Amino acid sequence: MENNVLIFGHKNPDTDSICSGLVKERLNKKLGKENCKAVRLGKLNKETKFILDYLKLEEPELIESVNEGQEVILVDHNEFNQSAEGINKAKILEVVDHHRIANFETSEPLYYTARPYGCTSTILFEEYKVKGLEISKEEALLMASSIISDTLLLKSPTTTEYDKKALEELEKIVGIDIKEYGLEMLKAGTDLNDFSAEELISLDAKSLDKNGTKFVIAQVNTVSIEDVLKRQEELEKAINEEITSKGLELFVLAITDILNSNSEIIALGNKVEAVEKAFNKKLENNRAFLEGVVSRKKQILPNIDKNI
Ligand code: MG
Ligand code: MG
Ligand code: MG
């Protein structure tokens, strides 16, 4: 393990973080870079479990921190506060990511591939093409699953022509109806019943820091916003505990309806007016309905960040 280059996505891993890690490991091995290993920084969500079950793949090993000098490759993130403990002392060899660049620096040169695409796997798909590597069925389904997850089956405004083209080509390699598979996969991820409120608000939570102002934007996918809101009281209790224990100024939970492409947000903290300004809406009962909003990266985060 120590000699291996560790490949991982962000904390509270989503499908792109896990599947792009697994794909990057396979891609590097095809290039003769054998000593690398995909690992994860947290518990898998049910959507990702569905994919690994489907492919009969083992969960990547869980790590929480990296040692000083550990060689690593980051996928699907770059911000240190979303990465492994100790990342500032690790040796980052490479980053493959589709997010803004912030809270990131290295002391040595590195490979950095950033593309404003809908998904990290779309960037990896291009890497296969550029290097002339063949894509196996397994690799194709891992990448297709990431693209489906990050773009909500190409419906999110983060979707680019590159994601569409990649998914189209990957569908041919996999040889299954990708819409049917994708809907089943997304639905598997919306089964939230056996998660506690604490788990639910941290399943897909991004910690952010703007000039020392710490805030979190968390997101859960559902096929019924109403169902999730039945738990509003316990969710708010969990959010308030998180605000106190982490010294946050704001916590936003976006409950996203993946079928109708809308979100309801719950916002708590000292800086909720940043949310009201961001969407030009008054919160009622700590909530607001955001029509047509599904993307944290493109629609929620930048608007709130501007108003913090
Ligand atoms: Mg991600
Ligand atoms: Mg991603
Ligand atoms: Mg996501």
C-alpha cells in the first residue's frame, strides 16, 4: 500500500469520485503504471453501491488520511478541505477534475487536467482517446455511470456536448439501454429511509471556505421532495449541530427532485441572507423552492458564494 500511488476523489464520495478513481487506476495500468490503487475517503452511497454490485466489483479500500510524502492522484476535486487529511503534505502527482480551482497548492510541478465538463469521467474518456487505449465494457459502464450521476442523465445544466458524445459512445461499448439503466441507478440512490438525519446531511456535503467564512452546501437526490421534508425537524436539528460543532456561518441542504429537475432548499445559520439574495427569494420556514435548479456546482454554489 505504501508504495502505491493512491487515487481518490473527494470526501463524502459520490459516483464520479469512486468510478473515476477506479477508471483512472485501470487507465494507468494500461499505460504500464502498475503501482497505483483507487481508494475512497468515505462511505459509499446507494447509487454507487448499485453500480459496483452490477459490475460485481469490490468497494475500494477506505482511507482517512495520507502520510507525508505519499504519492497521490486526485480525481473529481482539488480543494484540500474536500480531500484526505494530510493532503497538504502529500505529493500530488496529478489532478483530473471538473471543478473550480480553490484552496489548492503544491510545492512541486504536476499534471493537472481541468475541463469545465459535466463529469470527471468525460475527461478520462478523452484521455483514453488521446492515448489510443481501448475501453473495456467494465470501464465503459463505470464512466457512463459517472456521467449519468453527475449530469442526472444529461438533464443538468452542467451537461456539455462532450458529456453527451462520451455517453453515446460508451453506451455502444456497454451494449445496454443506458437510459433504462441510468434511471434504475439514479433511483437506487434516492432510497434514503435507513439513513439517520446526520448521515443524510453529510451524504453529499461540500465544505467551503470563503476568506475564512466556512459554509456547507449539501445535496440529496429524491423522487419525492415531500417525503424528505417530512423529516425537516430532525434534519434541522442535525444541521444546527453541524453548524455549532464546525463553526459554520451557513448550511444549505438542497433536496433535488431528479425526475422533475427542481430543488427545495433548507438553509440555516447566520448568513441565510446570502441564500435569499442568491435566489431573490425569502425563506419561509427556513425553506425555498428553486424551480429548475439541480446543479450545486453551476446554479447553487456560485450564486451563494457571490453573496457570502
Ligand atoms: Mg463529485
Ligand atoms: Mg464530478
Ligand atoms: Mg455531485
